Amino acid sequence: MLSSRRIVIACALILGALIAGCAPFRAPAEAPVVVSAVVIRHTDGDTAWFRLADGTGEKVRFIGIDTPETAAGPEPLGEEASAYTASAIPIGTRVWLEYDAELRDRHGRLLAYVWLERPLSGDAGEVRESMLNARILLDGYAQTLTIPPNVAYAEVLSACQVEAREAQRGLWGLSD
């Protein structure tokens, strides 16, 4: 049985870790949830509608990226980003949606990484080749947008943005 002194010390360590932004204990890693879906409508560069296996239609916001807006005064490259996404996943295309820690955003949209091929390993090379979120970043049509706790691919997505910026692709090639 733990003494009250040990309990106090353990609580202090946990509280200190939480204040520092660290999680002192991690739950065992769970396999990512990946579901098959079919594109049914395009919205913009980082959002589209998909028909899930159960027949429901869902508006999906792509995790980890933010493309220029097209509504209410389009931003530079907003239309191009929308066209890029529409050409990458034409209506009727089968994709795989991978969820992260949170299933929905504050607007009720499903949150997902969009895979052009069923993911096998999720390693950086596979992300760069087969994840639409990464492809949009690599070609310069988005910036990273990391919103914890949805951070499964934050590092590789950040590296994709750095590569696009260094090569002055898309947004990064616009003159001020």
C-alpha cells in the first residue's frame, strides 16, 4: 500500500507534467481507424463530401492543413487549391479516411486524413506519396494547421510545408 507521502509526490509529479504540457502516462497505442469512402461533392481545397460504407454522406475537413478560402472574397490561390483537390479526388473516387483523436470539429464536420490508397504503414514516405493532405502541402496549396489533439502526422506534414516553401511552390511562390 502506498504511503500518503508517496501519493502526494506522485500527484505533484503528474500535476507538474500536465502544467508543462506533457502527459505523464500514455495509453497503449491504438490502431488508427481507417474507413473506405467515395467522393460525392467538392467544397474547397481542404473540405469535401464523402459517402461512407453505411451510406451516410459526410462533410469532411482534412486534418492538418488549411487552404486559402474561396467564399466571401476569395484569397489568393483559393480557386486553384479547390481545383487541385477536385482533380486529385474526382467525384466517384474511392479514398480511405483515417481519423485521429477527435472525430468532429466545432462545426460538426468529420475530421480525417484522406488517403488516395489504403495506408499500410503510415510512415513518412507513404504519407508523402499517398495522403492527399500531404500532397496538397507539397504542391504549395495549403499551410499546416495543427490543432491538438489531432497530431498523428504533424511532423511529416510540417516537413511537407517546409519543402514547398523552400521550392517556392504555390502559395510560397506568390510575390508580396
